[in-house]
Amino acid sequence: MSQQIEAAYTRLYKWVRDEARAFEKDFSEEPEYNHLITASLKALHDRPIHQSYCIEEIGTQRSKAVAKAFHHALTIGGPHGTPRPIELHAHDPLRYVGDMLAWIHQALASEREMFSSLLGSEASTEAYVNPTQYPTPQASSSPSSSSSSSSASSR
């Protein structure tokens, strides 16, 4: 019985992995996925290795799609010339960088929304994105530096 269950999980893993390859579609379109992928990822929760491989495959395919779309936005622009290619503003560094950052911001928001709907909820994405992995630098104020400046001002 356990061999049959393991075979079913392996088959489900292979199906999700194959379906994830369709996520490298054109970035201008919303990626199409069905509720079966969401249900399959939830079912694979009992097999975290399979689930993490599937999520990694989806992430890899979406990464390829986003990179291709960014290159397209830089060089070709949108359909029918609207919006114009970002490279047209290369002579103005502030606008050029601002347009690139705006595109990246929009793409990041879209991808986060897609992954949160794919994984079920906002809380489930936190399990895969560990905010402590990339800690933000804190302004450190050491007590010795503040005491030395106060003693210098009292002289």
C-alpha cells in the first residue's frame, strides 16, 4: 500500500513539474495555471522534497519569462510601440534607471501576487520567502561612542 502511495506522489510530482514548464509563457500575458496545480502543491505538502522541487521549477520558469520580458521592454517596448522601449531614454540616466526600476517594481508585484495565489494564501508564501535570510543593516550606536562624545563636550 505504501508503495502505491509513494508512486502516486511521484506521479503527481512529475505532472506538476511538467505543467510548470508552461509557466515560461510570454510575460505580457498573465500566466495560466489551473486550480489543479494549487491543489497538487497542497497535496505534495506531505512530501516537502517534491513540493520544493515543484516550486523551484515554477520559479525557474518564471525567472526565464521575466528576464525575457525585461529584455523585450528594454529593446522593443510594448505592442504597437506603446510603451516605447526603455533604451530610448538612455541619454537621460535618471529617467533610464527610473524606468527600469519602475518596470522591475511592477514585475515583482505581479510575480508575488501570482505566487501567493498559486500557493494558496499570503501566509503560505512566507514559508518560502524567509525575510531573515537577507537581513537589513541596522544603524548601530555603540554606547562607547556616545559616552566619549559626551565626555568631550563636558571638557
